[in-house]
Amino acid sequence: MSAVAPQLPAPGFDAIEEGTTATSAVKGRTRVPWRFLGNRTLFYLFTLWAAITINFFLPRLMKGDAVSAYLARNRNVTPEAAEALRALLGMDTDTSLWQQYVDYWGLLLRGDLGISLLHGMRPVTEVVGQSLIWTVGLVGFATLLAFAIGTIGGAIVGWRRGSRLDVLIPITTFFSTIPYFWLGLLAISVFSVALGWFPIGKAYGVGVAPEWSWEFIGDVLHHGFLPAATIVIASLGGWMLGMRNMMLTVLDEDYVTVAQAKGMPNDRVLWRYAARNAVLPQIQSFALALGFIVGGTIVMEVVFSYPGVGKLLLDATNAKDYALMQGVFLVLTISVLLANLLADVAYAFLDPRTRQTEA
């Protein structure tokens, strides 16, 4: 029998770019990891049920209740009105705990989180929604900016290891070790009190009515610049250090060495091969940071008197407004679980090794 001549690769064939026959087959039939995504979704649904259940029982295990705290501040409420208020808040003593639990789920499914005694009987959804806009707008933008700058900067520092850029790591890490409230107070002392460049606090000026106008937007940006800058400075070191360490690990991999030996441009090796794989562990950290966005930085919002969810939670705790506390906790729980679920989905599509768990 005559030997079959081996098939030579076509001119211009790039083994790094095209991969092996197996990887080409995988590329051609990339499947949606339904089993993996289904298992993760069931896990997060169970976690959500457990969190909501704890959220229901925790206020009822605390000493006193929201109505008692409200009556202590308002002496002119009649006993009949107090009982009606307990029934309105789902704390009627004549109703069993199990029935209260079932009614609580019924209200949740209808999007009713109760009323806030601290804010004049306003719906909790309305109160939380107004504070959520400010927190997501400020802390969300600052977190995204810190993640982008830290990840890109860490990739460049790791790629150019041993250069003068290494000095950025101890500098940014130093600012990350400073307590946030101290960093915020220092920023207020220097840029607000001494220099007078920025307002001391609040989301917009006193006497300014919120409206969709360039004047109001400029006022909001002016008030939010200082707290946003302190968030970026305080969190930049963690993102940069994590990405730089992952880059040092990835640069020792064989595929990076082969790509460099083939004479590929350094920018292509950096961003398409090294940074693309080094950024994967950052995704999970970023998912946790997304949950932190909704929770807000309580210290930041207290220092700068910013009307976000963090300050709202602190005020609700001090006033024992349990319905408002439950609403804030529920928003925090859903945001963290949703962020982690999105991170798992991103992992499943970005990292083929994750999809192998379905096989």
C-alpha cells in the first residue's frame, strides 16, 4: 500500500489563531451550556428564597416592632389606630406567623414592599427607588471607572514588569489601605474647605429643584465629583494589583511564548492572548462589586451626606422602620445574586473549561 502524503497547511495558516482540529471543531459548534446555567439558576433561586425567608423572620425576632417605635415618636395615636397600623404592616397579633409569611410572599409577588413609617406612609418601593437612582449613578459609575482603569493599568504594568511602571502598584495599594471615611474627610478638608472647588456634600445644591436641564445635571456632576473620585482612588489599587498578578502568571504560559516567538506584534499578544485570559478572575470580583454598587458605600454616603441606599438603610435602622429595612435588604440580596449569576454566564461563554462541566 502506498503511503498517503501528509496535508501541508495552506500558505498564511496561523496555528495560534486557528488552533488545532479539536479547537476548530469546538469553535464551529459552540453550545449554550444549558445544564450549567440551569443548575446555577436553581442554586440562586434557592438562595433567594432563603434570603427572603430570613428577611421576613429577622425583624420579627428583634425586640419591639416598627409600630412601637412609631408610637414612641407620636404620642397622639389611638390604640385602634395602632392595631390598624400593625395589620397594615403585616404584624397583626391575631394572624398566625405562617399566614403572615404567606401574605408576605403574596405582597412580594405583586411588587408591594409595604409602607415606610419614617417617610410619612409612603410606599417602600417608591422610597427605595428614589435612593437607588443616586447610588447607582454615583457608586456605579465610580466602580465601573475604577474597574476599567485598574484592569487596563494592571495589564500594562504586568506586561512591562520590571519597568518604572511598577511604582504604580505600591502607590495605588497605599491609597487602598487608607480608611475610606478618613480619605473622604481629607478630600473635603482640602478641596471643599481649603480650596473651595467642590461642595461639601449633598447630591445637588440647596433650593435647587430636580429637573431635566443642563444646569441641574451640571450641579449634580459638580456635587458628585469628589465622592466619585474618592471611590475610584480607594478601590483602584485592588483592581490593578489583581490584574497585574494574573498577568505575571499568564505571561509564563506556552501560548504566549509561542505567539511572541512567531513575531506577533506586542499589542496583539498583550490584549488578545495575555490580557484576555488574565481578566477572567476579575469578572467574579467585578460581580461582587456590582452588588456593592446597589448596597452603596454607607460610609461614603454618610460622610458626603449623599441621599443613596446606604444612608437610607442607616436611617431606617435608627428609626426601626422594619418595612423599609426589609425593602433595602431585599434589593441588596437580589442585586448580589443577579450580579453573580451574570458573572457565571460570562464565565460559561468566555472560558471553554466551564462548559466542559456539562459534558
